[in-house]
Amino acid sequence: MKTRYTYGGDEHVYVEMDEEMSLEAFFKSLSMSNAVREADIPGVTEICPANASFQVRYNPDVTPPEEMLSRIKDLEHMADKAEKRMTTRIIEVPVYYQDPWTHETLMRFRERHQDPSGSDLDYAARINGYDSVEAFIEAHHSQPWFVSMVGFVSGLPFLYQLVERDRQIQVPKYLRPRTDTPKQTVGYGGSFSCIYSVRGAGGYQMFGITPMTIYDPRQHVSYLSDFMVFFKPGDIVKWNPIDRAEYDRILAAVEANTWAPRIAEVEFDLDEFNKDMVGYNAKLMEALNDA
């Protein structure tokens, strides 16, 4: 992989490890962004990691752009020594697939969709070669997902499916973005799943909704009392399909501060994962079941 460096306006340096997302690129980006943080370069005010890249914000009056770019480049050797394992957590996230709220929304915006005749799930199942929506939903939740970045909208996680590349679900975004998306919608665009942390515009296909609050700027939700954003890069997610009754129960418990997601601490080893993805995923999910 060839690293690409560019300026992002007057106060940013953008570092792209690869043009496409892979776990290898993620770990190299994470390693190099950590190296920049530890180097404590004068003028650096923020480091923002992404799927296979990161961006550094700095004060050009403290360190000039050419010097900043040079000092970041000098740390590229750290990416080649990237640690391919990390201590992280696997989290069970309940999802009410085919819920009435995202369905009502997607029907309001069918003229902006590739296939106005059906639902987002109908379309996603068909173009990915599944015989039914139920089979597609099974494929979506049966294996875990890796949070490769958090952002774009505050608290929104991008999730990368932990399966072989030829098995990864791929769905294009809407032809034209919607002006409305329910809060906590589980969406899909390209090869990434996401959870909309707030209500607002969006272009991802809508598959369902979670009762789990993932962003709380007031920090009233019990499991967000330490930090308003729940997810962080490196988290692993296991979707758990639920029905309307379970959705209502969890939502009421979240609002009453009597519910928290099921979480287990795990070691993720990229080399071991690549040797046997299905077997490794089973061990990850077993750790969650034992939590």
C-alpha cells in the first residue's frame, strides 16, 4: 500500500493509507495516528482517525505546513510496524428489522431510490443474490462487525463486516439523499453499515432501528455518563434481531436508566482472524454469550 499525503485547507494534513478499506489499512492508520499523537508535534490540536486514513489539524503559525507534512511523513515507518492485535470489546446491539418507522420514512422517499417498487430491504436482498429478505437479514446479523471509524455526524459509527470480501454485503446509497432519517436507524451504504446517532438527512439504505441510545450530549443515559459518544474505533458489534415487544421493553428500560448493552472484553488478532474468519468470529461471539 502506498501512503498518500495531502493538505486539507490551511490547517489540516490528510494521510490516506489505502484507497479502499481493509483491516490491514485500518491497523496501519491507527498505528501511525497514534505515533503522531505520541510525537507531540508543536501546533497539533486534533487527530481524527477514519476507515483507512486519518487527518491532523494543526496551527500553521506554530508549525508551518511544509514542516508539519515532513514531520508526519517521518513517522510512516511506524505504520510498517503496526501492531495487528488489540484489546477491545464486543457489544451486542439489538435491532428491530422491518420496523414501522424506517418503513414509513423510506416509502416517503421512494422517488429518490433505485427501485421505487419495493423497500430498501427488498432491494438490498435482490442485488446481493438472496432469495428473501429474511435470508438477507440473517446474513446481516449472523457475523460480527468492526467499527472502523466514528464521525461524519456526532457519534455515528461506520461498521465493516467481518467476513471474506466476496461475502460482504454491498448496497449503493440512495440516488438522492433523504431529508429525514429516524434517530438510531441501522443503515447501509457501499460496504458499510452504520447507526444514525441523530435524526436528520441521510442517503444510506434503511434496514431497521435500535432502541439503544448511542449519542447523548446531555449524558443522562446511564451507560453514557462518562462520555457522550458510545462507540470508538476498534469496537466489535454483534447485531441481535428483536421484535416489537422487545424493542418497546428495551426502549423503556433505556429511558428509565435500567438497561445497558451486553459487552465483553476480547483480544482481536488480525492474523488469527485471517486464518479462519468463521471460527474466529464464533470465538468472539462466544465471549459475548459468556458475558
